[in-house]
Amino acid sequence: MNSKVAICLTSHDRLDCTLINQEIFKLNFSHPYIVIHASSGAKATRYLDDAFVHCKPLPHFAGAVSLMKNAVKAALQFEPDFIVVLDGDTWLLEEKALWKFIQCLQENPRLLMATCAWMPLPHRFIHRVLMEFTEIVNIPVNRFSRFISLPRRVFYDALDFSTQFLIMRNYKPAVDLFLSLSPDDPRLIERQWFDLFSTHFSLNRVLRMKEREPVHPNHRFVCEQLGLHSEHWPAAETSTDPRNEKEIDFVKPGTPGKREALEKYPNIRKGKFIQKLLNSATNEDLAYYNTSAKRY
């Protein structure tokens, strides 16, 4: 376990989640981590991070691409062996789960990345083919590479890769590829990253996080096997989902939130922001948490 690992956190309006994320890695986990925080939040400042990058606020997908790229660029100055890209509001509460994947990457030099499929595959193969052709026609980014690699890619058992949580080997061709993600591509970042990676590398160079695959719909907010929590609300009875209850990822008011996730891990208690959340007994006490962010 002597690899140098950089944790690249990104945030916009869920800063309280991100501050706790820093405390998890810096104050509670046993391994030393380099923590990078890239944020477009107006109130974001340095805390426990080794490097902080303030980014210009941009529309949703373009902003997410900008944050991830800036975080990874900042991490490279520390010359890490592995780069973990992690949304600031996504907590990895099981350190051993992280090292299970890193150890596998250490033992298999051909593996470039650990991640998982984001969405399920279309039910019929013809729908997959039509989707691929439609995107190639309508989206010019890397069109030629996507076209010539299509006969191979269309048979893969995934069509996107999660960027919410991924582990990447610091291998320059792969990192440069990640840094070439385009803010002008209108597709989901997960779809764009899959296309970019799979046009240059085979999927047998990816360690799949099968415990969480696909993320949607069953593991969008929680994957107990990995101790992964990305609830957008601080505690049970605080979610405010305005959508129809029939929506597949509708959040019911009583659904456990981040506080309940922390309560299950008594080994994670160090940090003033962790303590503030744990000691917030009422909904009124929790009004401070990610003040302007959606709670669903």
C-alpha cells in the first residue's frame, strides 16, 4: 500500500458535503492522501486540501467537465501513482473498498482505470446501434474516431462510465485523454468519457466496479458494498423532491441521508464539520447544510 494517491474532489453548491469529504480522507482514514479541491462555489475556500482551484461557474455539464479537468491538472504536480476523481458530495466511507481496487490496479499494470457503467444498456441491440449512429451524425466531437471504432464498441457490455467515482492510473496517454473531455459535447459526461476512452483503449483495460453496476437506478445514491454515499439531503425527513412519486429515483421524505450514513461508521468522527452534522438534532439545525443546493 505504498502508492501515492491523489483525491480530486469537485464541488459547486454542496460545499458542506465536500468539507466533510476532506475530513474523511485527511483526518479519519489511515493512508496519507493528497487532496485536491476544485470548486465553482462562491464561498469555497481552502480547508484541509493540499491544493485548491477556484473555477468559473459554467452550465451544468460544461461546469462539471471544467471542475474535473482542473482538479486532475492540479493533482499532477504531486506526481501521484493513482488519481481518484470523486464528486465532493459523494462519500467513500469504506477505505478498504478504495484499496481493494487500487491493489488490483497495482497488480495488473495493463489496467488503466477502475469505474463502472452509469446507465443500463438498451433492451434491444438495434436500439444500441441506432443510438450510436444518431450520436455520430449529430455530435461532431471526435466523430471520425467514434465511427471507425464503432464495430468494436457496439458490442461492449457498457455504453458509459461513471465519473462520479473513478480511479485512474497516472499513465500519461490515459490522463491526457481525460483532460481532452470537451465542454462543448452536449451528452452526459459519463457517455462522453466512455466514447473517448473506448475509441482509444479496449474495455479489458478497465477494472469494473461490479458492486455498483449499473449506477442507475439502484445505486444512484447508495452502494452499501462499497460504503459509497451520495445522498443530496443531510438527513431523513429533509429531502424535498418535487417530482412525481412514480419517478424511478424519487426520494421519499423519510429516506436516510448523510447523517444516517455517518452514524453507521463510528470510526469516522474526527472533524468539526462531521461533528456539526452529527450533532444537528432537528431540521432547523440542518438548515445550514448545502444551503442553496437541491435536496433530491
